[in-house]
Amino acid sequence: MAFVGDIPADYDGAEYPDAEPSSRFAAVPDGFERLWTPHRISYIQDGQMPATDECPFCLAPGMPDQDALIVARGRLAYVLLNLFPYNSGHLLVCPYRHVATYDLATAEEVQEIGELTQTAMRVLEATAGPHGFNIGMNQGRVAGAGIAEHLHQHIVPRWALDANFFPIIARTKPLPRLLGEVRDELAAAWPVTEG
């Protein structure tokens, strides 16, 4: 089947009446494909990102869950979507307490981080069907921690065909879903706990 952009050349408009193939536009095709990422507009518009030196993992729990991309809250730790994900569904588990490294976490915090990690894996398996996970913590800037001052564990769902040339050639990660949609889906699937 021949395609124009990402729409079949013989597309008649019935399936997606609002979509229009680029062949009908008044333009000369340039040979480039477009990667539409509307959720990233907040990173380039002035005033969208808080201008603060405060720790984002300390600020997030004080915000509404939807605004902070929080999926679930525990007693000592919480789960939120990574604002700069490696893959769709990339979650972080953070203690509420501002500690930098795993060895500074209490036994209770370590236990809850582990339990939330297990639940996050189950919720991702139920909602997104990943083939595997990368789970880990980067401790300190030299180890790759973007926010080294506040402990956080990464849970990255992986699929057999989730990597392609974008990260290697263009230093770009294509993400097929908007962060807010993923947050809402995961929050709705998160099991309700008593207490």
C-alpha cells in the first residue's frame, strides 16, 4: 500500500474524517517525516516550567496529581511519570523525604519503594503489555542522576521493537502517547489500598 506521510495514498477520509493527507495541501513535499509531540510545547513556551531552584520531587506532592503526573501515593513514597521519559510509561518512585542516596533511606522507605515498584510493574503489564523492564537508580551526578539530590527509582517498560534509529542518529525518543493520557490510564488501573 502506498502512503503519503502516515496516511494511505488512497485514503478516502471515512475512518478519520478530520484527517487530511498531505498530498492535498498546497505545498511541495520535502522528503521529511514529522514526529508530532504536542505535549512538549510546555518546555518551549515561556512561563510553563516553574522557575525555581526547589527540588521537583519535593514540589510534586504538593501539586494536584494530574499536574504533577503523580500516578499513586503511598505513606512514605509516591509514583509519578518521568517528565523526560525514555519510553511511554516511564515511572519514577520517590520517597517524600528529601534524601539523596539509597543508603540514607530508612528501612520503611526502602520497603515501600520496593512495594510501589512491584505494583507499578503489575499495572504497566496490565495496561501496556511490556516485554520487560529496566529498573534502577542512578546515585550521584557522575552516575547519571538528573536530579541527584532526591532519591528516585526508574521503572522503564521495554518492548521488543521499542528502539530504532532515532536515539542513535537524531538523539530523539519518539513517544507514541501523551504524558497526561498515560498518567490517567495508570492511575485508573492502580489498585486501591486501604489505610
